[in-house]
Amino acid sequence: MGTVRTLEALARVADLESSAGRDRDLTLRQSDIDEPLVMDSLTAGRLALHRVNVAGALTVRSCVVEELIVDHCTADAVLVSNSRIGRLIIRNTPRNTGVDVSESTLESLDVHSCGPTRFEGVRVSDSVQIAAMRGPVQLRRLRAATLALRSQAAVGRQRRPEVSLESVNVSEIITLDDLWLASLSLDEVDVSALLLRRVRVDAPFRGTGVRCRDGLRINGMVVPGEASALLDSEVRGPVEVRGLRHEATVPAQRRPVEAGAAPATATGTGTAELVFRSSVISSLTASADDVSPVVVELADTAVRALAVPSGPARFRLAGTTSVQEVDLGDVVFRNDEQVTGFMDRVFTRVSPGALEAVRSTLTRRRRMSEGDQLYYFTRQREAAERPLLRRLVGRALFGGVLGWGVRARNPARTLGIAMLSTATLLHLSGAARGPQGGGLLDVVAAGRALVLACALWLNVGMGAPSELKTHAWTALAVCCAGGGLLFTTLTVGIVIRKLVR
């Protein structure tokens, strides 16, 4: 095995003059090494390997190098472990050549057009860039300032790479841009900002324990039929979901648009779904185009602010999800139609959780009358889902008659109808006209019946002809007085409550 510990020894292995390795810098070009090459405990300034063919693995172990460049080199694998490297550049390796960097400290790391890539236990003080991927990428226990994965060289379903990030800590931003992946998984990722832009996945995207301090942005992502999900995550900044697409609405293959040619059209219709489960989100915004509807589900998730979505994008609340505030814009809630219209615009269905989120927002903004309207609407919908008898009692009695204790016009209207009905019955029966009273068209007798009905219901007097002073009359007076006391007290109480607030 070609194990070297100095630049001079490396120069001899590459059949260079021994004087080539006397300085701190060494460049190997178009060299063939007929055995595995291991650089162990080597110290160098700038070490560059261009078009070097190694019969086996190229190993860098326990080395200290200011800049290491591996370009167009052929080897079974490129292994870097337990080393301190300033700038590490690995590019243009064969498709079946694995790149493995482990337990090392670097200033920057740049991998371009390489095969299977694996980083584990790597600390990078500046940036990590992986571009033109030609194989799966697995990052574990990585710490860096920025991380970027851009584009890929692999095409075809069998060659689409799998990307996995596990226990990754990035102080600034993680960017995934212009990728078509077989799968994407994030596990215990701590980052300031996460950006997924123009990423297409064949399998549902999964994220567990993702913590974003400044925000999460998903822009132009294409997902399969099964919903992608973020689980047990926390996003302290804003979450923006824009242009999420279902795979059925985009071309099956990625083709460049020729000059003068029309872009590829959608191949089908479908709803793109993204789920936040058991997570904490600061604010959430969603938008969609007319081609692909978007549904963002919040299951057992706490959201501080929810913005009104644009286009055919909707939110679905499930489980014990709580929303502190919903962006209402200039919407008012004067009647049930306005409530239903706003709910259908924001949510997939008018659920109790969605209604409570809007009602609490109105209460917090001191829009009490509209909050009462939401409360009444919510109670009526809840009563409509109960069995027949309870549905009739709830919607007709508590809702239509008593107004659920928040609508003053319902008991007032009921009281007014009751007084008019009682006056009509008294007038038609002749009980208020007396023996010498006029006919049915006698206006004075009709007025006397109306006054008597008002006195009965409002409990302000029991004046009546002597022939009405019977047990039946007493029972009627008691019933009317009791009902009037209920409706009057309820109406006055609701009005006073509104005035006090």
C-alpha cells in the first residue's frame, strides 16, 4: 500500500522528482498509482491532485492541509478522516466512487459532480456546497455555517439521488435548490433558515425534529400523492409555502424549453398536501396557482399567526391544533353568509377549531359583536350534528328563540311575536271585547286586546274584564308573565353586556 507521510514521499509515489515535494505545496497531474494511496499524518499548504488514477482507495487520514483539491481523479473511494483541512474541494469523480469525509475539521467544503457522498462528524467553519450530485447524499453530525445542495447530474428514475440529513447543525441557512430526488429526509436539523426551492421528490418528504430559528420557505416544490410531513418541529420565524405542486400537474420528465417553443403543460390534476404534526409554528403563509390546489394540514400543532392563503390554497385543522390569531384583513362578520364565505376561503372545512381560531382573533381585537356572531354560528353548527331531538331543541329553542345568550334580537323577536299572537287570540275569542264589545273589525277592541297581551307578557298589570277572572285566566297570566320575564331579562342582559364591553 502506498502510505505516505510527507510531500516528498507523495512525489516519489507519483514518479515525480523528489525536489517537487520539498515545498509546502504540491500538484500532481495525470499520474497513475498502481496501488491504494494513503496519506497519513501529512502536513501541507496546498495539495492538488488532477487526473490522478489510483488502483484502490484514496485515503487522507490525520492530515493537516491548508487546501486540498481532488479533481477528475479515479479511485474506488475518496476517504478523508480525522484531518484538519482549510479548504477541501472534491469534484468530477466517477459515478461509482464514493466520497466519505468523517471526524474532520474544515474551513470550507465543496463537492461537485461526485458519486455517493457521506459526511459524518464534520465541523466546517464556513460553507458546505454539494452540486451536480450523481449519487445519494448522507450527512450526519455535521456542523457548518451554511449548507447548499444544488442541482444534480443524475437523470432517470433509477439514478435520482436520495438525500438524508441527520443531526445537522447549521448556524445560518440550508438551501436545497433545483433538485429531483428519490427521497428527502431531515432528522434533528437545527438551522437558522431552511429554503427548499424547486425541489421535486418521488417519495413523500419527511422531516422530524426540524428547528428553524428564522424561518422555513418552500417554493416551487413538487410532491407525490401521499402527503409530505414535518413532525415534532419548531419554526420560530415565518413559514412560507408557495407554489407547492402535485406530481400529476407537472411534466413527467424535466426537459429544457427550446427557443420559441411553448413550455410543457400539466399532465393531470391533483392536490398537493403538506402536514405539520405536533409542531410549533410562529406564522404560516400559503399560496397556490390555479393548476394545483394546495392543502396545508395542521395536526396537534400550535400556530401563533395564520395568514389568509392566496389562490386555491387552504388550511386543514386537525386534532388539538390551536391558532392564536388569524389574519382577517378587511373582512367583516355581520351574518352567516360572510362567516361561511371567509371560512371556505381559508379552511378546507368549517370545523370547530377553525371557528374558535377566528372567534378568538375577533375577541383579541375587541370586535365583540362579530365575535358573538361567530359564537352563535358555531353553536348552531354543533347543534346540527346532534341527534334529531337534541338538534331540534338546540337549533330551535336555544338558537332560534334564546339566541344562545349572545343575540338580543332573537329573544326580543320571540317576545314581540308572542305578544302579537296573544293579542290576536284574545281579540278573535272575544275575551277582551266584553259582552257589549264590537265586532272583529272594532279597532278599539283590537287595541284593548293588544294592551292586555303586552301587560300579560311584560308583567305590568292584570287588568281584564270580570268574566275573565277564572282559574284558566290565572294560568294563562302566569304562563305569559313567566315567559315574558325570561325573554325580557335575557334581552336586557345581552344589551347591557354589549354596552359594558
